[in-house]
Amino acid sequence: MTLKSTAKSHRVRYKPDLMTTKRLLESLCLDKEKLQKIWDTVLLEMLIMYYPPIMADEKELNQQSAIIANAYIEALSHIPHDALRQGWRDVVKENTTYRWPTVGKIVEACQVHQTRIQPESISEPWKRDLLEHLEIAKFRSWLQKAHLKITGENAVLQFDKDLNRRWCQTNYGDLLLLIIRKHYPMVRELDFDIKKA
């Protein structure tokens, strides 16, 4: 009687070679400054600490990892360095898996710090006051483009897109009115509108 092995074959997990991956990234990413910023702040540590989100032979792993890492570079390159560094620290603290954190998770963590880092970039006092109550990075960009028109007791907050207008009106209409009234006590009503082209 012959015994058959019931053990399943396991694929061995590898991590990509750092220098090979960086050379491949240099050939994929035309902006060397952008590459270096993301490499120094996120990618080097990520490649050392975690396994890539793919299973591949050792030979293919570097190339596939570089292609995926290039997507991280594209998604993270617009984030200011301080926000990127702080967001990455948060992701490392919270990551409980052995795989690379998703780029979306990193972007989300960085957006919180982006909101906190640039309060002086808002010129109107009522906008700065509102942003102290909110930590939503998307709202910051919409609010910077919004325009407040006051006519007597009526105020109209104009947005560049209808989606932004509806979202702000639905979620923050009451808070917006309270804060605008704090800065403009004569205002009794707040309407929301779209900027005319």
C-alpha cells in the first residue's frame, strides 16, 4: 500500500528586490523628482515591510511590483510632502495585513492631514471658521471655489458644480448658516446656487 501525500503545494511569497524595482520604476516614471519623493516617503518602506498584492514568480515579481508601484506614484504625487509623510505614518500604524496598503487607503489618510496643514490658504474668515469644524479634504477644495453673495438678510452660496451644491446643502446647510450668521449677523436665510458661467 502506497501513501499519497495530502499536503497542498504552497507558493512561496517573495518581496521584490529594492534596487531592481527602483530601476524599473525609473524607466516607467518620467518625473524623477516625483518618483524620488514617493520612493523616499512611502515606497521604500512599503517594499521592505509588506508583500506586494500579487503572487508571481521571483522573476516576474519585480516587473509587476514596479507597474503597481507606479500607480501609487501617480496617485500620491499631488499630495504635499508633510501630509504624505503623516498620512503614511497613520497607515503603517493601522495596517494589520502583510500586504501593501491600498493606494486609496493611503490617499484617504493623507487627505486628513492635508486639511489640517493648510488652514491659512483660505482667505475668507467664515470659510476658515467652517473648516475648523470639518475634516473633509474634498469639501476644502469645493469651499475654496465657492462664492458668498449677501443681499440684506439673504445670502447665496454659489458652487461651481451642482453635485457640490447639493452635497453641501444636504449635509452642512444648517452648519453653514450658523457660521455665516456668526460673521454676518444680518443674514437670516441661506440659499445654494450654481455659479453662472
